[in-house]
Amino acid sequence: QVQLVESGGGLVQPGGSLRLSCAASGGDVFSIYAMAWYRQRPGKQRGLVAAIGTDRSTNYADSVKGRFTISRDNAKNTVYLQMNSLKPEDTAVYYCNGYHPLGRNYWGQGTQVTVSS
């Protein structure tokens, strides 16, 4: 099965930028997985932030459209989330998700993003 490891979280001031990375290892060839980023804010349920399909089609939560960009590099088995114009309400634990076409879901351990002055 695939293992997903996120990196790139941290503390950033409002208006700043961060780029999250999620490296995959094991499992089937990375390109067959649809990939996504989710986040969980304190006291809230985990929700979708952005997703990218095997054809590189993308979709975003309304709250991040125009500020976040998801991308993938199949040669590096990595998916990215570029986050610009960060707001305090973007503070959350961000999780990488991989969806196998046979219906299996895989999750990373999460990375904390804190937006605060």
C-alpha cells in the first residue's frame, strides 16, 4: 500500500505563503492515484481543500479559490499545495489524501499550518 508523507507546514504571517508537499512511496504507480489535500481546523470536521485527478483536472473549495494551487509531479511521486495570501482561518492540520481507482483511500499523518501575526 502507498505511504504518504506531508511536509512544508509551519507558522506564517497573514498574507504570507507556504508550499506543502506530499511524497508517496510504495503501492501502485503514483500516476493512477487521484490526489487531494484536506484540512481540519480545531473543533471542525476534516474538509476538502483541493483535488487533482489523474488527468490533472483540479477542483478547489470556494474558500481557497484564487489563493491555493494544487499540482502534481508524477516523476517525483509528489503532490503540492501552493498557498498564497494566507488568512488566519486557513490555520489547520493539512492532510494529503490518495485515492486508488479500486476504491481505497490513503492518508498522510498531517502537517500543521498556523497563520498568525
